[in-house]
Amino acid sequence: MTNSLIPNIDNLKIELEQSFSISEVKQIVAESQAEYLKVIRGVKNYITTMTKEKDSEITRLEGKLREVAKEADKAKEKLIQKQQTEKVNQRLQKEKEAEIARLQGETQKALLSSEKKEIEQLKAERNQLRTTTEEQENFLER
């Protein structure tokens, strides 16, 4: 009810009092107030209903938000685990590559050492053959 209606109501009350008896006016005012009360109760019920609906909607959305937050936390946890796994895999790959490089170096050293020994052995055999050949030449020259 707006403030502009109050003077109109007061004017109507004055007219009613002049046209009707006091008991009739009381009855009319009571009926009018009962109608206003019905309207106010209807508005109150509507507001209460809307409030309950909105509260239900808020509760539903909060639940949905919690679900989405849980899913986001799970996805974040999976991502962190994946990143940790990738770091471990990268570290293992580097260790593997370092081990391969070390083994290749050892293999190459072993091959070089073996080749050096073989060369030394061949040199020794050649020197032995030279010595033997020289001895035979000396023997034949006598």
C-alpha cells in the first residue's frame, strides 16, 4: 500500500461515516482491512515461497559447486602426479643415458686397450721374427 492511498482511504472513511451508521462503517472498514490483510498474507506467502525456492536453488548450486570443486581438486591432483611421474621418468632417462654413455666410454677404452695390447703383441712378434730372421741370416752367412 502506498502513501498516496492513505489520504484517499481517510477521505473514504469520512464519506462513509457521513453516509452510513457507525456500525456499518465499522463493518465496511473491517471488511476492507480483511481484504488488505488477505492481500498482504498472499504477498507474504508468495515471498516466503519464492524465498524457499531461492534457498533450495542456492543449496543445489552450492552442492554443484562443491562437486565441481572436488572434481577440480581431483584433476589438479592427477596433474601433479603426472608432472611428478614425468620428472621421475626424465630423471631416470637421464640416468640411463649417463649409464649408456659411461658404458660406451668403458667399452671404447677396453677396445682401445685391447687394440693397444694386440698392437704391442704384433710388434713383439714382428721383433721376434726380425730377431729370428737376423739370426738365420747370420747363421746362413757363416
